[in-house]
Amino acid sequence: MPTIRVDLFEGRTPEQKKNLVKGITQACVDALGSKPENVDVILNDVKRSDWATGGELHSEPKKS
């Protein structure tokens, strides 16, 4: 039973999340031979102020 955790910036619509979950589930079925009902997908909405790359918060304006 694969469990897939996805961290993404908050603000996606329920429809976008539904499409993402369906795609990830299907990928597990295709690649691993899993049954769809055995695939868990956990979505974690993260605020831009709580995510940084290269020492810069994503909530801060980009430096030129």
C-alpha cells in the first residue's frame, strides 16, 4: 500500500487537487501494480511564508 505525501503551496482549487490525486493514484497503479483503493495520497498545503528555497522565503519578493 503506497502512501504518497505531496507538499504544495496553498491556493489550489479542490478540482486541481482532485485531478492531482487521480493522476498520482493512476501512476501507482501503472508503475507498481497497486489497486487504486490501496493508494493513499496526503496533500499538505503550505503557506509561502513557511517554505524557503536557497535561504529565501517564497513569500518574499524575488531579488533581481
